[in-house]
Amino acid sequence: MKETRPLVKSPSESLDEYPYYQSNTPTSGDAVAKEKHFVVDPSLSLQTYPYENSPIDINGSDTKNIGNNSGKANKRDLVGFFLCGLLNNFGYVLFLTAASDLAKDQNGLVLFCEIVPSLLLQLIAPFFMHLIPYSLRIITVFVLGVSSLMIVAWADALHGVPAQGILAIKLMGVVFSSVGCGGGEITFLAMSSYYHKDAVSAWSSGTGGAGIFGGVCYAVLSTFGWSTRTKLMLCTPLFIVMLLSAFLVLTGKHNQNGFCSRGGGVIKQEGSITPTSPASTKLKIMYIPQLFKYMVPLFVVYYAEYVILSGVLPTVVFRRGFVDAKSNYYVYTLAYQVGVFVSRSSVNIYPIKRLWLPAVIQCGLCAFVLLDAFFRFIPAIAFVVPVIFVVGLLGGGTYVNAFYLMSQQMPSQYKEFGMGLVSVANSIGISLSSVTSIFLQPWLLSHQHKKFI
């Protein structure tokens, strides 16, 4: 058998080229194409990847190797991913809504415990999560979600424990929720690489709906005058829906090698979905710069978005209008959550390919709202609500379109890793915005007090 020499001089050179060998065995017709193999440089990895007509391009130009994006998506998969997204983020929204009941005058501490553990997990998990079977990951997310509600609900029932100790136990429950939510996001986004591209849209729509569902659910339960413990206990069984959705509703394309199969990516060839071995840690690290085109817009959008929500909007209060001053922020939050839900559900109607565009607009809106908080030139809340709705549209739209584009553009052996790692960008944006808001909100309130009172 005669072999051509490798087309890449060294693995240390640009990742735009990839080492491969092509068989020149004297055959004819389709047999030639079937004998071609893509072989990673032995110095990096000893995995062989079949391909059709061309080697896998690390820049993602060859979309034939990416999942099953042809035809229509299975409705079971779409429903399953929607429900998983809805319930995965449910606990996160629930605790933020109930922050005042959990830790009075310490809402920022609850937000910190909701964001930072998830951020730390998302930073490191993409490098080892593929070693853990999907079934075990999903069960772990379920256990963490249920445990978080149970811990917080029964913390007050502990006798002989000082108030600070009870608060610490509640915050531990919030940390459990954060880790479960972050782990669920990494897991289900990675799983979506085995399904139709619309699975990402269904997942994102579910996470957007969680903002509305979680807030409304807690508000409705509060109307009955029940204790925080009762409300949280009534919400706990909802996590069973996520478990059933993952194991019974989804068609199980991620279980190509059985119930305990591990991640690694997929290659579409001759109408079938074939699992591949994941890239090595060295290759993953070298591939990270390729993800910046998704991560930077996500970071910018979420940083500006949460500076508006947590640092600026609490100072934009109208004493006259269709709601009282105390309810201004609830109206802002509802407008924002509706915007997020609409945009995360609309990627198939109006996809966005230039992710930098919503990032620039979001920064403009942040500057606009900040100027209003400083000079107070907007006359009524009715003019602010549409702006906040657009803020939600831009945030949700950037999120869903980033992962939607990744599902189409990324080479298969990096999709699971990439989708898990890119999700950390919005978490970093939220974390930094919370630090900014700690200083920004008091400064704005002090300025308003001096100038307008």
C-alpha cells in the first residue's frame, strides 16, 4: 500500500491544518472514499477518525461531521430538552426569587452562592466531564437539585443552632443548587451534540421559560400564606420531571455505546451517527482560542445585562405610574424574563450570525440606563419597561445563537468540550457584574440623594 506523506509539517504549527494520511490503494468508485481515514498525529493522539471526502477541519468548515442536522427534529427530543432546560434552571430562579426569605438583607450573598460554585465547575469540568457517563451526570444533577431544596427547607427546623449556623446551612443548599445547575448546563449542552441542531433551541427555550415559571410558581405559592419550607417542599417533586424527561422522553441518541456511554463527539457518515474518541487535553487547550468568537460576545452581553439589572435598575424608581414604587423592580424583572424567553425560543425564526452586534447594542443600552439613573430624564416607568424587554431579548438571543452556531460549525470531536467551556463566559460576565454593582449602586443612590432630595 502506498501512502502519501503528511500534509502538516509539525503539530506545533497552526491548527488550521490537521495531520492526516490518505490511502491510495488501487480501488475504484465509492470504495476509495470508504477507505480514506483521518489519523491524528501519533505524537498527540492515537485515534482514527473516518470521514467523507475530506479531512475534518479544526475550524469547523466541514459540517458533514457534526451530528444529525438533516431532516426534521424528533418531537420527543425537542420536548425532552425543553423540559430539561426548564427544570435545570428552576432551582436557580427559585432561590433568587426567595432570596429575601432565605437571608434577609443579604440578597447579594445568595446571588454569590448561586453563581460562583457554578462558575468554578464550568471552568474545570469540560476537561474531565467526558470521562463520566451521561446517566451518572444526570442522576447527580437530580440529586443535587432535590437536596438543595430539602436542605434549605429544613434548615430552620434545627434546634440549638445559632442564626449564623442556620444561614450557613441554607447557603450550603444554595451552593448545591448552583453546582447542579452548572453541571446540568454542561451536560445537556454536550448531549445536544448527538441530536438535531434544534435541540439547542429547545434547551435554550426551556432555560428562558424557567425565569418566568420559577418566579410565577413561587409568587403563586406565596399567595396562600404558606411558609418558605412548605413552598420549597411543594416544588421539590418537579425535579422528577427532569429525570423522566432525560431517561424516558429523549430518544437516547447520546447512548450510542449503551446506557453508561461516555462523551466524545459524533461523526455523521452515510446517514448514521458514529461516536468518536474525544480530543486529548493538549488539543483541547490548543483549541480554546477558536472559541473566543463565541465567548467574548456572551461575556460582554451578560456583563452589561447584569450591570443593568443588579447595579442600575434598583436606583431607577418611579413614585407615580401603574405600579407603586416598591413594585418597580418586579415589573422590570418580569419584562426582562419575558424578553429572554421570547429570544431563546426564536432562533429558528430569526437566527443571528453576527454575535458582536447584540453585544454592542447591549452596551449601548447599559450606557443609556446608567445615564438615566444619573440624570433622571425618563419621565415614567412605561418608557423603561420596553428597554428592559429589549435587554432580555439581546441576552437570550446571544445565548441561544452562540450555541446554535456552535452546533453547526464546530468539529465533532470538540463539540462537547466547546459547548461546556463556552457556557462559562456568561457566568464570568455575571460574576464580574455583581462585583461592579456592589460599588455602582451605592454611588448612584448617593448621587441621587444629593441632587434630587
